Amino acid sequence: MKETLMLLSTRIEERRKELLESMGAGTAKDFGGYQHACGEVRGYLIIQNMISEAIRTHEHEEENFDSSPTDSVVKK
């Protein structure tokens, strides 16, 4: 799961960088296009944060399970 999330995160980061380069080159035809691109970049950043949190949660759950599997089950 972690590898899949990291791959997804890498692809999103690549797309975000492409979009930023495009914005920097002035490819937006009007202000509405610029606003849309800004919203897209913001969405990528939000998704990146969600993926990072999912990876941290997954790693934390693995640590808890590895250290004491029964405690992890009982707490839930």
C-alpha cells in the first residue's frame, strides 16, 4: 500500500510541477483559466497532504501491530 501511495504522490507532484511551469509561461488564455489552474494546484497540494497522512497512519498502525498485535486489536 505504501508503495502505491508513494507512486501516486510522485505522479501528482510531477503534474503539479508541469502545471506551475505552464502557468509561469503564461499559457492561461484569460483570468478564468488562471483561476482554474490555481485551483488545480491547490487540489494537488491537498491530495499530497492526504496521501502523506495516509502513509503516516499506515506506518503507525504497522508499528503498533508489530510491537503488540493483541493490544492493537483490543484498543479498537
